[in-house]
Amino acid sequence: MQIKINLQIFLFIVIFALTHQIEIYGWIMLFAFIHELGHMITGILLKLKPKSLNFMPFGISITFETYEYKKLIEIKKIIIALAGPLLNLIICIIASFLHIDTRTKELIIYSNILIALFNLIPIYPLDGGRILKGIIKLKCNETKAYKIINKISNILIVILTAISSIVILYFKNIAILFIIIYLWIMVVRENKKYNMKLRIEKMLQKKDECIDI
């Protein structure tokens, strides 16, 4: 299994340290790792082989070696995507019953709720986006599913940016700004992949038309 570390992590560590939020960032990264373990263990239980583990600024991403375009695989992908946020919610419930320092308990619950909610945003490739794409793929083909989830991701990032702008002004929390920037980077990246996919499909269609002639 390949392990990759996104160097942007170190930039975010510096930023959160300067804004005196390094403690919460540390808790988030810890539970993001546990979150991803939930994905990995679920994938292994479903007999999928882990392919790569990617450490990113706001979490960790794992990919599995799968056989594409099979309905059973899509169902497995949806279950795997749900496993991470579900594990975070279970940790919240367990933490609420623990007899530990109040601040520590609050940090554990807050971190896990934040990770679960963040990952359930239906923007691809977050868990919410993967779940939504998987559900759409059960009804449509790969191309149509990709098109729908791409549109949803673009609309949602604009809405979230508008809402976050108000929240940042009200709470004066600069960390939200970096989360939005990170989401924009993901969406722009996926847009490039989507546009490349469209160009390849158009080229193949033209090639087929030439052959028919």
C-alpha cells in the first residue's frame, strides 16, 4: 500500500499555530486518522484491498483497488464512505459517557462532530460526495453520475462560501477560511478531471465517427 503525505499539512500546522488553534487541529488530525481507519477496516471486511493512504491538511484519504462499473462494488463503496462518519458519531456517544476532564470531553466531541459533518458534505471527493455519486451510479451510468455530482459540487461550494463569509465575519474564526480554500482546491481539481474526461470522450466519439465513415 502506498503512503503519501501532502506537504500542505505543514503550512496548515504553522497557520493554526499562529492563530492559537493548534490544539484543536491536533485533535482533528487524530480523529481524522481514526475516521479513515473506519473506512479501511470496513473495506477490508468487504474484501477490498487498500491501494493508497494519503495524508492531507484536513484529514486522510484511503483508496481501494476495485473493479469498476459493478453494482455490488458501488454498494460497497457507499458502505465504506458511511463507515468513517458513523465511527466519529459513535466516538461522540462513547465520549459523552466517559468520566474525564470536561475540556477534553468537549474537544473530543467537537472534533468528531466537525469531522463527521465536514465529510458528509455532498461535495466530491468527500464521503458525502462519494455516497451521493454511488447512489446516482446505481441508477445512471458513470458519465451521467460524474456530470451530476460535478454540478452539485460546484453549486454547493458557492453556497458554502457565501455562508462561511458571514460566519467568519461574525465569529472572527480564520480557520473557516482555510477550510473553504481547501474545499475550493478539491472542487477545482475535480473540475479539471471532469473536463479532461469530457475531452477524452469527445475525442473517442470523433474517432468512432471517422471509423464509421
